[in-house]
Amino acid sequence: MTVDGCNPCLREVLPDKKIRPALGFFTRAATAIAGNGSRLCEVRTDNAFAYRSYGDFLEALGDLGA
């Protein structure tokens, strides 16, 4: 996760490439960003199946304001 395209905000090694760990990461990242006084407005990911095919992921991003 980066802020302004260059400053690392949060980095984690997840146990697998499934949707639940990814959702947890994005929730923690959004909390960290908000704690710095910033707002999450855009998320870029690789083209992994979990990101493209799960409504839960898209819903979570909407809930986070992205």
C-alpha cells in the first residue's frame, strides 16, 4: 500500500492469495491511512482472480471509500 504513489504506508506478507487475507489487509491499510489524516480514494492491485471475481472485495472497497 502506498500513499501518493511513493511512500510506503503498510506492508504485510499474507498467508495465501485468497480473498479473506486480502480484505483484512485492505481494512488494516485503510485504518493506517486514516490514522495519518489521509483518505483512501483509489486502490490498484495486480490482476489476481480474488480481486476481480469477488463481490465481497468490491463491497469492502466501497465501504472504505475507494
